[in-house]
Amino acid sequence: DIQMTQSPSSLSASVGDRVTITCRASQGISNSLAWYQQKPGKAPKLLLYAASRLESGVPSRFSGSGSGTDYTLTISSLQPEDFATYYCQQYDSMPLTFGGGTKVENK
Amino acid sequence: EVQLLESGGGLVQPGGSLRLSCAASGFTFSSYAMNWVRQAPGKGLEWVSAISGSGGSTYYADSVKGRFAISRDNSNNTLYLQMNSLRAEDTAVYYCAKSYGDYVGWFAPWGQGTLVTVSS
């Protein structure tokens, strides 16, 4: 199974900050990576797929990059509605696996 | 608009069974793979199972293989998860989620989830 390691597990940031979350796969996943946002009590929402492709309707302040085993989600200017938990997910091979999540909290 | 509505969750004793349903609308159901993903209280996301658009291919996480069975009724646009031999560690919110095509990949959108509690 491919293990997905997210870092940090939590971070504190302020509105307007640039936020970066990292996801590392235990083996290469050929950009087969998605990012989700989850708010308390709600279902996850897709933000990006194929490592860097923005889902329709998602604000352009979200971006993704990376290759091989290392991937990054960046929020260019954190907005109040962005305080949430973020998960990465690989779909290169079965079983599909998620990172442990990164909680973005208000400083 | 794509909508996914799960039902069937509840309290069940260890060793018991439960069947979850997910009613889909707003898209050509048979053209898309579908998935179940769960989240234990206060924990992260865990993919559970997937099924191809035709229902001919199914996939399971090792943690549920042999105990859970995924199926679909394309005539009624409904996805199912039959859960047998339930354990305390199966306690979670179960989400159904649509794949992006008729292949197992990323998930969008997700349903609102249904809570399964396994406890005596």
C-alpha cells in the first residue's frame, strides 16, 4: 500500500497569509494526487486533482504542485472561509489512500 | 446538480449487519464508478470500497474485505454497502462519493454521510 504523509498536522495562520501543506507518498504516484477541504460536520470537498488541476468553482488562490513522491498545496492568501482540515489522496494504485490531514487554524 | 443522499446508518451490536444506501441524481449513474469512504469520530478519511459503472468490478480495503459488499442498482440510481460482522472499529461516518469517470480515482462530489455506530 502507498502511505501518504502530510505535514504539518496542524498550523496556525492569519487571514492574508500564504499557507503551504506538504504531502509525501511512500513511492512515486505520477501526479495521481487529489486535495480535499473539510469543514467540521461537513463532507470533504474536492479542491484539486492530477496534483495541480483546479476543480471547477474552486478559487484560484488554491494551487497544487509537485511530482514523484512530493506534492504541495498552497493557499496564496488565506481567507476566513479557508480555516478547515485539508487531506491529500493518491489514486495511482489500489488501495486508495489519504494523508492524515492538516488542520488550518486561526492564529 | 449532482446529489448523493446516504441512508441506513444507525446503532448496531458487534457482529451485526447493516446495509447502507446512497441515492444518486443529477448525472448518468451507470457511467460512473462509485465509492464508499468512512471517517471514524475525530479521525481522518479511509477509503472503504469502490465499484465500476457496470458493477462488474469491485474493490475493497483490506480492513473490510470479506465482511463488506458493495453493489449498485443502475435502474434505480442507487449504491449499496452491505456490512456484516461489524466491529467497534467500523464506527464511522460513511460517505458515498462519485468518481470522476468510470474508473477509480478522485472523488467529487460526496454525500452528506450517514453515521454507523457499532456498540453493545
